[in-house]
Amino acid sequence: MVYPSSSSVDERPLPQLQEGHKGEIKKSAIDSYQNDSAKPRSACMPKLINIYCDESSHLENDRRSFMGLGALSCPNNRVRDFARAIRSLKRENAIPDKQELKWVSVSPTNIELYKAVLRLFFESDELRFRIIIADKRGLNHENFGHTHDEWYYKMYYNLLTRTLEQKNRYEIYLDIKDTLGSRRVRKLHRVLCNAMWDFDQAAILRIKQIRSHESALLQVADILIGAVCSVNCDISTSDAKRQLVKDVQESSGFSLARATSLGEQKFNVFHWTGTQV
């Protein structure tokens, strides 16, 4: 499988960050959910990391110039803790437990919940996020011998290869795109394993398609993708969403409109432009 070239531009953080937020979540709000019986992991043992991936404006003819693909990573043994913390935030804001968090659902009536979820993300050292903003203008799939769907999964390859580390093990969950994606997901699994010299699939244990209602962290990924894409993808937005974009900019220290350094760990933005042939 041949992958298009890509480029990135470093961005210096914004000069000043806010000193704090109203209603700041204390560490105990997250840590209180940690399993006290969990035994400390040996320093030589690889960590198991879950990665939750979602996308925005991925269709070929959706009249959008850019596509966003994002991945949120979390230690496997902390996934339930964060899910419980998010349910607690919903209850504090009088939102039903089963109501999904979605960028498209942000409104003045629920904005405090979304602000709290963003604080939860930025105040935790265990949650990380990476997004690729891919320029769809001038794509010529025929010249590269692939379809738009094949290009879409190649972008997932570009997203994930910068996220994976040899020292860890991974389970990767993709928001289900369609019922025909399982074959390409299996191929993506094989290609990623080969790139990591993981020929027995001992490092990347699985890549699985799931629906957004099955994972609170996949929903958090959707919010972060929505915030970055609203800045980069010429998407009209509301005052409530603009407030969340501002919160993300201030908490990350980045404008979201430009790429961060490749080495940025907490909140990494990468701009992809295909080779013109």
C-alpha cells in the first residue's frame, strides 16, 4: 500500500494562557473513580492503551474542503473511571446518562456540561488527542490508483502511526462509517502491525468499529474534532460552539488553525496536503 506524502508546520503556543477556570475539576473528581484494588504495573510491562477515532466531513462530495480525523488515547485501566466521571458530570448538569455528547448537540442549555468535559480532558495527563486536517481540494484518486474510501483509510494510517509507540500495546476503536468498512479495517490492522514490526499482532491487539453511544471517550473525541474542524473547515457555528472553541484554544495554548509541532503530546494538530501530480 502506497501512502501520499504529508507536511506539517510548527506553531508556537499562544503567548498567554488563562490562569484557571471557574468550576475547575479537582484531581479527586477523576481519581476517586480509580480502582483502589488495582495493583501497580511493573515498569517493564507494556501499557495497554485504548484509542478512540472519529471523523468529520469525510465524504467525497460533501462540499467541504477539509476532512478531520481525530484520535483520543487513554490507558485501558482508566477508561471506566473516565466514563463514570463523565456520567457524574451529566448528573450535575441535569443531563440524562444515556444522552450522547456530540459537537452538533452543543447549545446554550448544555454548554456548562461540555465545558466541564473539556476541563476533564485538559486536566488529565492520561488523555491525549491527535487530529489530522486533510485538504480535500484537488484530490485526484485515479492518479494514485485508489478510491476515496481507500484514501480515507490511508489517512487513518497517517493519523495512527504518529500515535502508536513501540513500548505499548493498543486496542483501537473506530466510529463505524458503514457496513462495508470491516474488510478495510482488517487491512488497516495488518498494515499498522507491519509498520510496527508487530507481525504476530501482539502490540496492536485489535481494531474494531463501534457506535458512538457505546463509548463516552469516543464522544469526547467527537467534541474535540468538532472544535478543531470549526476553525479549519469553514463550518458555520453558534455562539455556544464558539465559546467551546475559545476554551480549547486557551487550554491547549494553540490557535487550532495551524499545525502544532510533531512532538506535541497532549493536543497535536497536523495538516495534510496531498502530492499534486
